[in-house]
Amino acid sequence: MKSFLLLLVLFAANVCEGQIDLDSKSIGNLVSIADLYSKGGNPSEYAASLDQLRTPRLNKLVDTIVALGKRDGTMLDSKFLQRPGDDELYFWYVIREIHYNRVSETRKPRPNLEVAQETIAKEIDSRWLLDNYYYRIRSGIASYFNEADLSKLDIKIDELGFRDKTERAIFFFNIVEALAGGRFMALMISGNEKKILTFTDRMPSFNGKPYYMFDEFDYPDFEWIGYEKVESYNQRHFERLYMTLYAHFEAESDFRDKRKAEEILRNSILTNRDYFKLSGMQKRLEPLMKPRP
């Protein structure tokens, strides 16, 4: 009984109430913004159209989408990295729902206005809302990092307004994925593992420490809905993080500095058995736990 009550408390604490009050012009403009976003392309190509859709409630949303198109590091400004307010998170979730409504291969498309009205009226888990926002801004960060050196940047997670460890971890997972995740995997698949080091040298720090030292993961797992699929949030995101860390460790060990590789091993979750079951690579990790010469 106590466990059930605890689950209810945790659920209630992480649900944002819907029923956002938007005037008819703003909701119509939000639908138009979502339609522009969904049809893709660099936001710089439709920035003029976005500007025409501004309203006082939608200004920050438009500012963020325009910044995504600049690919110049603007997205790393604290005003975009910090936790948005709940209303803005809902606006981004409307964008997500309208996009999936357009591209779904399993559901018949519905009118976009209907999707928007339904989304802002319902209760949505705040963790879903937050993850969706940072997922949406990843492209601007990833594109900038293609050439940028961020080694002198310290992303102070503790100063970005997050409410708890879950929110801080959601942020961390998304930013590291933008900078390294897919990039490292592509380099490994193409047999160009050595190039991983050219990116690890340019990675920012988080709370004054290398990214691989972040370990604030002692929070309850939760169900998360990706694209028409409900799954464990931690299962999905720990797998990606472990692949990133392992790729970094292996590149250091094989191509540059075995002592640095050992430092990564000792100071990251690569040797934390508490998370092995979520890593998807337990057989690779177990040998790393043995004493090394």
C-alpha cells in the first residue's frame, strides 16, 4: 500500500496541468509555427514567416526556433539552455504532436488545430515536456559543435533552474547526445574511431568537471513515450550514454593515452554496476571491472 501511495505522489509531482489559456490568434499562430517547423529545413529559411506569427505569448518560442537556425552557438546561451516555463514547454509539445500527426504511418492525420487544442488542454508529465524541449533544440547545438571548440565552456547545470535530479539528468542526456552521441556512433561504424578524440578534446565541462564525471542518476525511472512507443526512459538514454562513454574510453586507449583512458574508466559510470543492466553492453563492461596491469 505504501509503495502504491508513493507512486501516486511521484506521478502527481511530475504532472503539469493543461488548460493553458491562449487567445484564438495565439493558438492559430502556434499551429502555423508547428506546421512550418514540421515541414523541416533550416529555420533561417522561414524566419521571416515566423516573425509574422509572433504574439506576446509566443515570442520566446519564435526566438528559440530562429536561434536554432543560426548554427552559431546562440543555442548555448543560458536563456535557451535554462529550464523553460511550463507554458512554453507545452507550446513545444504542441509542435511535437502536430509533427507526429503529419508524419505518422499508423494513424490517420487529424486537423492540426484539433491536435493543438487537445494537447494544451490535457495533463502531461513534466518530464516528457522537458525532454521534448531539449530534444528539439539539439540540432542547433550539434551543428555548431561540428567546428566549434567548447573546451573552455562550463555548463553550470545547477544554475539553469531545474527542480530536481531527474530534470538535471534529462538535460544532461540530451546535451551530451547532441554533442557526442550520434557523432561517436557514426565514427565507430565508419571505422574512424580515432577522430572521436578531435571531438572529446573540444567538449564542454558540466558543473566544472569533464562530462564523463557526471553521475547524478539516482532518481526514479519513468515510462516515456518516444515516437508512438512507450519505453523506459533510463533504458533508452543510459544505452546511448554508455555507448558514448565507451567510445571515448576505447579511442583514448587505442589511439592516444592509456592513462587518460583509465581516468575515464575510474571516474565515469562505465564501472558502476548499478547501471549495467540499463547499458545494453554488460558483456563488454564486466571485463573492465577486473584488475588491469
